[in-house]
Amino acid sequence: MRAVLGMESEVPEGGAKCVSTNQRPYALFKVGGKVYCLDNTCTHLGGPLCQGRLQGSIIQCPWHGSRFDVTSGNVVGPPARKPVRSYPVAIEDGKVVVELP
């Protein structure tokens, strides 16, 4: 399913935007001019990743400090051990279009 999760202009460079569709939370990040989409739920204890601190391409969960690479969803710092699901993003006419399951 393709879903429009907002406008590219709403996602700040080096920052995040919290979005949801079909009652599921997602986190959008913009790094180096490219937008990435992850589940907005830390795989450790469910913290909201979009509220974390983004440094380069690494988002730190605000609850317990797990760190993930927003370009892939891979874990780069504990306590989380499982990656966060990442979704393909396309920009179409300024809209953030994400391929969701």
C-alpha cells in the first residue's frame, strides 16, 4: 500500500516528524536532503523515536537511549537488539509517499 505521510517541506533537515496512518505511528527523518521512514516504536520498550535526538543519521530513543540508523533501521547502540522496520520512501510532487505493508 502506498500512503502519503505528509509534505517533504514539513520534515526539517536533520530532524524528525511524527506521523500516523491507519492508527499506526511512523517517524519521518531527513538526512542529507533525503527522507527516511521508520516505525515510530523503539524495539526495546516502545519509545517514540520521532521524539528522540537525531545526530547525523543516528536517532536516539528518548526513553532508554537505544540508537538506530535511520537510513536502514539497524541497531547501532543498546539496549535494543532488534532493528526498527524501515520503509521505502519516494518524493512525488513534494509529497512523502511511503510503501507500507
